[in-house]
Amino acid sequence: MPIVFAGTSDFAVPSLVALLDAGYEIAAVYTKPDQRTGRGKKFSYSPIKLCAREHNLDVIQPNNFTGELSKLKSLKPEIILVVSYGIILPSEVLDVPIQGCFNIHASLLPRWRGAAPIQRAIQSGDSQTGVTLMSMATELDAGDLLFQKMIPIYKDDTSGSLHTKLATAGAQLLISKLPQILAGTAEGRKQEEKYVTYAHKINNYERWLDWNKSAIELARKISAFNPKPLARTILGKQILIVHRATHGRSNNHELPGTIVGIEKNKIRVQTGNGFLDLLQVQIPGRRPIDVSEFLNGYSINLGERFQDAVHAKP
């Protein structure tokens, strides 16, 4: 029962490795074309391409599926499994495999369809998320739900830590339920449209902290955007990236963005509601450091004010 695997990011790697460890036949691996990155604009391989090459798998990298249909049909896949691929499969591709096309998505659908489900779950203050194994439809993330696994979101979770948990959970769910899919005994259920929410792609402007927001909103954004795209602000002419922060309820009468406390290991900032303690920060181009180390090298003063998102907008 040959399987065609389509994936690109490191989120997909545990699922591909789990399939190989379980002895499944991978007829081919589809991944996005190599990208030019860095100052030298050298080509870099996707995590899935690197993994596939380590296991001597056939790697196919089309820009789209125009002209790929005959090649795909020649593989005669039992299923096509899609995990964090980044290219939408056209309807004619969905009809190729014998048992159908299936996807592992990093949320408890129908909540958080779309490009950034992990970040949006944290940013919205969700107490839990999970992974969904679903059949694929022409509409993005709208197929029938087959199996789900819940993962709690803890106070100290970032999108990075949650990403790792969900990638592992997705691989585990896949291996435990794949026999039912291959046997044709997995029964799907329709998604209830009234519960659908969308995890829209994060744009660059969203990275900037708006100090008029509440402290809890800002803390969630910082966690959600760590390690990518990373929340940031401006003090004077210096951009400051914020990796970790905690929030509190106390207020004073200072304007949002004003530094109201400086201690050994934190910088306290007034927000629109409550205060935010900055704990780990980074000057662009340098490594992230704890605030205690930052204060040893940079002079800041009570009463200075971080710029809000409006002033930071290009």
C-alpha cells in the first residue's frame, strides 16, 4: 500500500519518520521547491527534503501540480498524506489515491482553520488545542474530521514549545489511526460551520506591540510570536525584540508604554490595562538575553516610554 507524503516544514518531520519507523512504503515525497535564503541567497532545503534524502526517498518539488498529474498517477498511491505542505492540492489530485487524501492539521478543527493555528490559539488565550487527522476537501481545512487529539496550553507555552508538542502528537495520532484509514473503516464527521474560526496568516505589522492593549493581550502575543515572527517595540531609536514577559493587574496613571519599574531581572511597563514585565529581550542581530544581562549593558530610565504600534508602523 504505497503512500505519497507531502510536507515541507519541520512540523511534518515526525510524521514522516513515524511512517518509516512503522514500515510503511513511501512511494514519493512532495515538498516545496528549494528557497534562496540568507545574505548569499544560497538555496536551502526544506526539513522534509533533508529527512527524505537521509532515508533515500524519491523527492519531487513542483511549483504547482500543472503537468504533475500523470507522474502522481503512475505512483498508484493508496493514500496521499499532507502535513504542513504549503501548496494547495487541486481537486484532480484529491481524486488520484485509492483511499483518498488526508491531512494532519495543528488545531482542533473547526477552530483555527488556516495558516497560523498555533499562534492564534495562544494569542486568543485558548486553554487547549490539539491535532486533527482529516480527509481533504477542495476548501482549505474544511474536510471531514476523522480523529483528534487534545493538547493543553500551559501558561509558559510559546508557539515554539506548542509546535513541538503538536508535531509529536500528530505523528502519534497518525500511526495509531492509519490502519483504520487504509482498511477503509475510519468514519468521518462533518465540521459544524457555526464553530469555524480562521487562523489568518501573521503579517509583519502585527509584530509591533501596541501598548494601549491590555497587559494580558500583550503577554499572549509575545508568547504566540515566539520564536517567529517575534514581537517587538521601540525605545528611542532602538528596536527591542521581546521574547518573554509576564503580566500583572496593577495600574498607575502613567501613559501606556511608560517604564514604571526597573529591577534586577525585569523592566515593568504600563499598558492600557495592567503592567507588563519584560523578562527576556534581544537587540536585532544579537542573541536573546535575560533582562538582568540587558540592564548591565544598556542604560534605561524610569519614565521613558516605548513607542506604540502606530508610531512604529512603516
